[in-house]
Amino acid sequence: MKSYAAVDLGASSGRVMVGRVGPDSLALTETHRFVNRPVRLPEGLRWDVLSLYAGVLDGLKAAGRVDSVGIDSWAVDYGLLDADGTLLGNPVHYRDSRTEGVAEKVWATVPAAELYAATGLQYAPFNTLYQLTADQLTHAQRLLMIPDLLTYWLTGEQGTELTNASTTQLIDPRTRDWSYDIASRLGIDLGLFAPLRQPGDPAGVLRPEVLEETGLRGPVPVTTVGSHDTASAVAAVPAAAGERFAYICTGTWSLAGLELDAPVLTEESRAANFTNELGLDGTVRYLRNIMGLWLLQECVRAWGEPELGALLLDAAKAPALRSVVDASDPVFLAPGRMPERIAEACRASGQPVPRTPGEITRCILDSLALAHRKAVAEAQRLAGQEVDVVHIVGGGTRNALLCRLTADACGLPVVAGPTEAAALGNVLVQARTHGLVGDLADGRALLTRTQPLTRYEPQGDTAPWRAAEARLATW
């Protein structure tokens, strides 16, 4: 048995998990969980990255002896360093408003169709490319994505992990290297980025000061993992060898799509707003971003944090598909007033306005299931790859109503689990690097044998969902 510390940072919380791996065993234990609370400053919305780093150190101290450390987090955001390696201010939050209208300026130089054909990345206003265009980079000598920044503080070594780099809109998914032409045309200096690293590459060892603060005995290596949390989560999809599957990584966002061998760079794919991000072992994560449980999280916050179980029971009793909203609508991107905004969207489309927390929750979950259905169906059509089962991983696996509704909406069986998919994918890459696990299929087989999974069979036909989808398309 060996022990691996997985630092897994989400948009609302961070955690340090220890995975203990043996020839036929994989057990995950949470050693420390901490809040990730962005801060609104006069200049805009920022990540409290120093608090996150303190949480990582506390978690490693609580973890005890480990054989390696790996870090994954959300994508697109970064820290800027000066020539001495000092952080130039707290990293900007992707929900900050500074990128409003920036995409149109970029497209004036590189039209959207050309940008997609070169990088395969969906349009999102917060893509790293647009953030860089909006930023003042005068004093910046180095750019490190969030996991790479924390790795640098732990080890003193700099690198740019590939799966996360693929979310910058500066990577060519065919060559799995920088898109030098796009960067040149937009005046972006790729010298800002540290050299690319692959999942499994060494990322240094914990600095003496870190060993002293955490009480760990060195040397403790840090291993590059799929540092985009979705890359790690997809690596932990417990699909059987040869299984034709779609996945939905659920949490603040829902990332719904397919695992492919090559990107889909067609104009039709761009119009459908699918993205081609890089995964482990030469794979492509072909997916669509859906607003996800952020909608419910914001409502729960506005309602004063009611008990979620009771809320879901009320939602289950509410009429099905009475009112639905477009879960990918940018109107829901910013925090605040979420119940009112959902009600306003229903009112504007001529639907009954949900009024109670239970009714609003049912509207959200029906809308998410409908968005999952559409993404899974369109991914199959655009990629020319049919699926027989949908795997749901991440925090949404705890929401049985959402899983059941997704099975009904897609008309396909849903296998839910594991919940801590990103941390498990993180651990599997570390274990593989140290010879305890074989290839991607071997890791998934180990997950299937060791992790609790729940299967949901679709109930009824999909006619009501087709009708709701057609209704939504007319607004």
C-alpha cells in the first residue's frame, strides 16, 4: 500500500484527500476541507489564493506520511509573477466582469470560426485568452495556472500542465502543443508560460520550509496530474473496457460530453458550443459547459441555507417540467438574486412562475436534466459516436433526483459515482506514475471494483422531455 495526497480545489471549497492504493484496493479519506470564498475588492472579484495555499498546507499536515502529492483545480484562471517569482496580486476570478466585450475585440483580429478551427475551444467570456487580452501584463514575467502556482509554492519549480493549458484557448488539440500562429496574431507572448508538463511528469519535491510547516519527512515528490479537475474526474469515470459511454462531471458546473481520440473542429461543432479539451493518454474531452448546480447553490444561499434533503423532497413532489430555463444562459453566470432571476426567466417566456423553494428547485433540476439530454444527444451526433450509458461523477451523484431525471431525460441508464471523482483521478495518476496502476482502462477497472456506484434506469418514454426541449427552443 502507498499513500497519495490529492489536493482538489473546487470553485466553492478545497479539500486534501489521501488515497491508499494497493494491487486491488483503492480507499480515499478526506483529511481536510476548507472554504474557497472569493473576495470582491474595489477593482473586482478575486480569488483568495493565500487562504487556499494555507488550506493546502493544513491538509498536508493532517495527511501524515504520503508518497506523493498532486494538485488539481478549476480551469482558465491564473496568477502573474514578476521577475523574482513574486505574485502580482490575487488572481482574478473568472466571474469578474472585466472580460465583457473582449471576445469581440479578439474576433476582429482572429474571427471566431478561425479561432475554433485552430484551438477547438468553445466560446466562454472567461476563457484565458480573453482574460489575457483584458489584463495589464506590464510587470508580469510568468503566468502560472492555479494548480501550477500552488505547485510552484510547494516546490519552487515552474511548469504548465497540459490538460489545464488546453483551456487557455492557446493550445492546438491536434498537436497537443501551443498554437503559435494564434498567439502571434493576437500579440500574446507564449514566453509568459512555463514549459509544458504531461500528467505523470515529476514536478519537484516539497521545499524544506514546506516540510517543516507540514511535519512531513522528505523527500516528498510532487507529481503532475491532470490538473484541470475535469480531466482528473473523467479519468475516474468507471467505464468498462470497450463501453460506449457519455459522462457528466457534476458540481458547480455540469460538463457533459464524450471521450474521443481526436478533436471535432467543424463549424457545426463551434455553433453548438462544444469544446475540445485535452485528457489523459492522448484523449480529447469533447464536452459542453452547462451552468450546473451553481443555480441551486446560489438559491440555497439566498434562502438562508435550508436543509437540502427536505428541499429535494419538496422538489420531487412538485409538477414535472412545469417550467424550465436554459441552464447555459449567461444571465445566470454572475452571483446574486438567483431565485428572482429564475422567476424572471420563466415569466419572460410565458411559463408558470415557480414561487416556493421546492418549485424553484424542481425547475432547476428539470432544466439541468434537459440540458444534459441535449448535450449528450448533440455530442453523439457531432462526433458520430453513439453511447449506451451515461456516467455521472462528482458532487451531483449525491442528488438522486437529478440522477433519476437525467436518466429519464436521456432515455439511457445512468451510473452515478464516484462522488470524489477528481480526487480519485488525481490519485490514480500518481499511483500509475509509481507503478501501482496500469493504463487508463486498468485504473477504471480498479474504480469499478472498489467504489460504490448506483444505477438509474430510465422510466417512461422521453416524449415529455422532447416537448419541453421544443418549448425551450422557441424562446
